[in-house]
Amino acid sequence: MKIAILGAGKMGTWLCDALCLQHEVAVYDPEVKRLSYVFNTIRMMKLEEIADFEPDILINSANLQHTRKAFEEAMPFLSKDCILADIASVKNGLQHFYLNSGRRFVSVHPMFGPTFASLNDLSRHHAVIIKESDEEGKAFFRSFFGPLGLRLHDYSFEEHDQTIAYSLSVPFASTLVFGACMKHQEAPGTTFEKHLTIAHGLLSEDDHLLSEILFNPYTLPQLENICDALEHLKNLIKVKDSDGMRSFLAKVREGLVDSGS
């Protein structure tokens, strides 16, 4: 299959590396420096070159704030049969865009990133394939994700964003609160250092990506749950309620077991 990728950032470069041995791959990015990190891949700096390449599928890995714009700029250079694909972390608005485009599409979300994941072993990671996607597009990503050992999930656009509000917004918000309370530690504990590593990794991500995930319309109820739990914990500490603390810890442990952790 001939695959064109928009954007040679972290995920775009990974996609090139992961796909180029099985498919004919080309990547477009206007910044020549980014293109220097891809191999076994056709490098394109002009959108017009996409037309000459004639891809069967176009995977958009541009930054989240540029996803729709990148599609709109590339579509004049695509054949009518070319499938549009995105890997966006938040799907809000993309379903409407695809329906208006009149084109076949497949929307997926590899739920890992180069910052934290070991890209040589993805067996503990997950990927979502959106139910409303084109069947051929879904089959392509199943054949791509399957051998990588990723755990696959079929969600609708709405179900995906609801899931992301819990699985990403909750840890993101918790980490940001931890970071916001930061002060220098002469002798940090092991747990502190682990949290600090996570915080540094999170803050290395693109600001717009973090904002869009947190601005997900389903995020606010999850943050309210965090605030309620924190207020409850604060009250237990304030009155030194040992029985209440044991009950709280037991509930937390039960929740961790139920989550599969």
C-alpha cells in the first residue's frame, strides 16, 4: 500500500519507521530539519508532491491544532479513492469534518507516545479504532497494530472522547497539580522522584496538545471527582480520622484492582 504521512514530528517519524518495511511510504513536512530523521521513506517538502506519489491512504500526524487545516491543504492533491486517516488524541469536531468532506476516512488513536512508551515493546499499550470509520481503513490499521501487540478497542467518536477524559485528563490534571506545588527538595523520596519524572515527561509535550486534551468537553466532571476525593482526604487528615482513612485506602486499593492495575 502507498502511504503518505503529514508531519514528521515524534509520531509521524515513528509511523514512517514502523510502516516503511511493509509499505511504500512518503512523508510531507515543510521543515527540512524534521525530514532528516526519517529513513527508507520518500521525503516531501511541497504539497504538490503528494499528487505525484498518489497515496492509497493519507495519515495526518500534524499537531492537534493543525489537523483539520493539514487535511484541507492536502485534499486537492489526493485522488477521490484516497482514505483520510488521523491519529488525533481528541476527536471533537473530526466526525463533522469527515462527513462534510465526502471522503472515506479512518480515525484511530494509538494510546501511547514516544515520551513514555518503549516503542520496541508495545504489548502493554492500547489503540482505539473508531467504529464509524471505513471498513478498508479499519482493516489496514488492524493489520498494522496487531503484530505490534497493541490491545485494540472499537469505540465511537463520542465513546472515545469520553474515555480520553478519564484515561488522559485525570492523570494529566493530577500531574499538573503536583507540578504546580513543586519546590526544591534536598532529599527527595523515591515516590517523589517517580512523580517528578512523569511531570517532566508530560511537560515536554506540546502545550496545545495538553490544552486540547484538558479542554475535552467530558473532562470537567472528571476534575470534579478529583476535587471531591481531595476534599474528602483533606478532611480525614484534618480531624485525624484513622477509621475513615483505612476505609479510604481500602476503597482506593479496590479501585486499583478493578482498573486492572
